[in-house]
Amino acid sequence: MDNRIISIIDTGAIPGAEADQSAAIQRALDEVWKQGGGTVEIPAGKYNIGSIRIRSNTTLLLRSGVELYGSRNPEDYNILQNETLEPLPEDWLTDKDWEPFVKGVTRCYDFMRKPGGRWGNAMIRAISAENIAIIGEEGSVIDGRDCYDERGEERYRGPHGISMHHCKNVSFSGYTIRNTGNWAHCIFNTDGISMKGVTVLAGHDGIHMTSSSNIDISDSSFYTGDDCIAGFANVDVRVEHCTCNTACSGMRFGGTNVRINECTFFGPAQYFFRGSLSLEEKINGAQPTAPHRKNMLCMFKYYADFSVDIPLQPGNIIIKNCRVENVDRFMNYNFSGNEKWQSNRPLKSICFENIKADGIGMPLTAYGSADEPLLLELRGVDISFREDAEGAPFLRTANFEKILLEEVTIRGIKNAPLIKTWTKGGDITLRNVTSGVPDNEKIVFTDEPFMSKAF
């Protein structure tokens, strides 16, 4: 990338001004792009913006003390309508807004699949760009101010913090991003993603990636209101040395060749799930003072809906050397048909290795597909359940090819079998499993209806 540096001050930006500085920052970004690439520098200060677009071969550098504040008017993010330098292809444009699920009705996902629509709006956008970076020095902040949009997702979510579609070689590092109207990082169809040393606070999903590949997330902290790390149809993913704290799931994820290593997942959440707020609280945007739900739902929840196709078999997911505390569920893979978010292509294999988990509230669920039975391995796992989990088994399972528990210690299982299964086929192997459950109650078949609360 070219070492040319342009300061936004040189293109008319005024630190501390009340007026929107998007146009001045965009002039700097466009000038760098026209000259073949380089760095756009934002000096220390407060800047109000709507939306800006970063283009190929460009680094956006946030100096220490930078605070970017997003507009609370969702109409200030519709920048693609006036795009002249790199207009989008006609078939990438859409006037479709988010639409809810309606049982029995096929949902149109154009609002999400096509980048040129309202749902994809963000403070910082990139479309069909390569070799781009957003780098923040210590103390730099991007704040979405919980922008409310009555036309947005779930009829209240506003623009994302950062959204990127059809990009290549993208780097994020160093900054704090908070209070985004929707996901902090929204990534679609992008190859080559590096995130290091980023902090996400409040808002919604920390980073949500779809149909993307060669992903490396490390040394980052996610204290979110929605899922920390989410997405599916992703390939070759590494997440390492990260902290996940949320009122939803630490990982709500699907992909092929996924490695999660040396991460910490813990609840209760520091920030509320914004979907639980009142309409007035959503409109006002401020952090509410009244109590709302803050329990962390799940450490790992499988994800695969029909918003995009999944060309590769999801599986080969390995989660190892992690610490888990005070989470309702350790694992939730439920292909029974009860959960719309887990209804596209099923998961083939997942392994947990060298995990210490305390304060788990519900059984592990591993309900696979009859056509693609699951391979589940737990090796070197030490897990303890809360008192209110009494009467629940350690694992509920169905449609599996093989389940292996090796060197596993389970505490807190009372008046329940170790494994409750809804299918008689498949191999279950227990090696050096300590649980306190009598041998004749370790594996119990049931033909009762399978019920599961979807979240």
C-alpha cells in the first residue's frame, strides 16, 4: 500500500465542530484513491459523521484521541444513491427493507444479500475494495450512538458500525467501537480478514461474517448486547486470545475449518440485550437504567439459515484451551426443526478440547441431521452445572454418527442420565468419564417429543 498520507484537516474537516464532517473526510478518502492509494489520517478530536466509504488501497488511520460519532438520523447513511466514483452494479441495488419471518411464507433476503440497500448502511462502508485497513491508535473510538431506525431490522435497529461487501484483504486493529445501531462489523463475501486488538462495547453483534474466508481474529474483546462473533458459510477461520461477554451467544457460528483457541467466555453480560428494551428506550438510544435481561445464553451456538447458500459442508470446528463461566448453555446444535436459525445445511463435526466450564445452566444439545449425522468429541473437558440444572442430563442428542467423551469430568448432574438420546443408532464412547451418574443411567433412550427453547 502506498505511504502517501492525507489529513482530513487538509480537506476541510474541523475537529470539535457540531456540523457533519462526512463530506470533508470523504474528500480525503477519494483523493487518496485517485492517487493510487495511501493513508487518510484523522487527527485527535471529536467528529460527527453520517457515512463514509473507504476504497481500495486505503488505510483509515484514527490517531489517539479520535472520537467519531455517528448521526442519530438514519437518513444520513444513504450515501450510495449519490455515488459517482464507483457506482454499484444495478443488480446490487435494492429498495427492500428488512422483513420479518412469517411462518409458511418464503422470506426475501434481498435486503441483506444486496449491498446497495438500507439494511447495509454503516458509519464506514467498503464495497468491492481490496487492500484496506482501519487502524486505531490507543484511545480512538467509533461510536454509533445507538441510532434508531423504524424501517430497520426488527423495526428499531439502525446502521452498522462498519460494513464491507465483496472485499479482499481487510484489516481492523486498535480502536474501540461502541453503541452501533446494528452490528459493529458487518462482513459479506470477503476474503482475507484480519482483526487484532479491537474492543467492541454494547450495541449488537461484535463481528458478523457471512460467506467469507481466511479470517483471523485475535487479541480482541467483545462486550456486546448481541452475539460476540457470529455468521455462517465461512471457511478457514481462526479466533484466538479473545474475550466474549454478551447477553446472547459468545459464538453463534457456522463454517468449515474453524479454530477457536485460548478464548474466555463469561456472563452475565455487561450490557443489556437491546431487543429487551422498551420502544422509548430504543428511540432515545441511551443506556437504560431499568433492569433488563443480561444472562449469557450460549458459549457456542450453531448457525445456518437460508439468507445465503452454503456451498461447503460445515464442520471441522475445533474449540480448545478455553475458559467458560456463568453461561446458560455450553453448546447448542439443534437441527430438529425447532430453530429457524439452524435450518439450512447441517453441521458435520465439532470437537471441544481442554475446556474448563463452570456455572452452566442447561444441558448440551447435539441434535444432528438424519442425512448428515454429527461427529461430536469432548476431550479433556471439565464442566460443572448450576444448582438449578438439577434433573437435566449432561447431553441431549440425536442423529449422530459418533459421540466421544474422553477424560471428561462432569459436576452437578443430579437425578438425571448422563446422555439422553432420541435415536438408537450411532456410536457413543465414554473413556475416563467422571460424573457420579450410575452406569445403568449413563445413556438413556427416549421416544418422548423433543422440545427445545429456541434462542
